Amino acid sequence: MKNKFRAILIAGFCLLISGCSESVPEEIPETTVPVTETESETIPETESETQDSAGYEEERKLMEDFCTEFHGQLIAPYPVLIAENTLYDYENEAVFLLHEAEKFPERILGTITSEEDLITKVRPLFIEKKGEDYINHIESDYVDVDGVKMKYERMDPPYGTEYYEKFDIWYIQTNAPMGTREDGVQFATPAQPPYFLIRGSDGKIMGYS
């Protein structure tokens, strides 16, 4: 939990200013326009195609309850920055997270048995979304200092995880490099970490942001 909040605090200024995510819906309606104080886009029809199924409604209720406890409230509507000066309003954060999860062609990773198992199964997904260079940077014990690789002692491990037993949900995020370099200099890397929400019983991807 401490790892998660430390990373969130580093990136918090971004969220406080914009209140937005960087993710982009698969389809943006042609009518999308810059948001003003009185204008806001609604959820595209493509997002609601699965909302009639009992399975979707059950997952939505689970994620709404999770988000409410996770943040202390359910953020609704949930604005997402899709282009410069253009916001897109999802009905709430849970709907957004489920929509992002549905973009993965294979959502079932298999039962999560431990933190190590979670990292092993989700690591390829981080590579898929962020690229191998990004993950190599996250996992490296060296930082670039004026073109020179310098070893450092980590403040946090490469991945921060937490299990929410009440919801059977695993949270996993990347931790940007921070710590103390071998020359004694402390450093931090401001970042808004990407994260996954994974159901423990079957490893189903329940959310990504």
C-alpha cells in the first residue's frame, strides 16, 4: 500500500490539475468536440454493447464497489483526455476500467497464486502496453547520469502489488526508478504509473489504467 501511495503522490499533481487519464477509447465519435464548462461527451455506443449481459453487470457492480473503497468514492463521471483540450466523459471510473480491460484479446491469465505469480503473468501485458524499453528501464538497477550508467539502491521494487481479499482483486503497478545512486545522490522519477486490476480466482483482467 505504501508503495502505491508513494507513486501516486509523485504523479498526483497531474491528476489534481486535469483529473484525467491518458487512455484513449477504441472509437471516438465523430461528434467529439473540445469540452467547455457546460459541454461533455457521453459514453460511445460501442462501450455499451456488452452492458446488457448479466456477466457484465456483475463485473461492473464489483468494480464500482472496488473503486468506491479504493478511492473513498466512485468517481462519476470519469473524464478522460483523448486529445488536446478534449475530454471524454465515461459514466464512472469502473466503466472506464472495464472498457480498457476489454481491449485485451486474452483476458484470462489463470489463477493468481502469489505476488510472484501475478508479476510473471502481468509483466508481458505491461510490455504490450508500454513497450520493452519501458519495462527494462523499470527493472534496471542502473540509471543514466550524463550518459553514464550508475548503479543505485532502490527505494521500491520494480512492481508494487496489493491483494484486496474482499473483492478478490490484485492491484499491480510499475514503480518508476527512485532511490540513492552509488555516488550518494538521492533521486526520484516523477511518473503516473500504469496499473492493472486482476481477479485472483481466474486471473481475469478487470481493469487497466
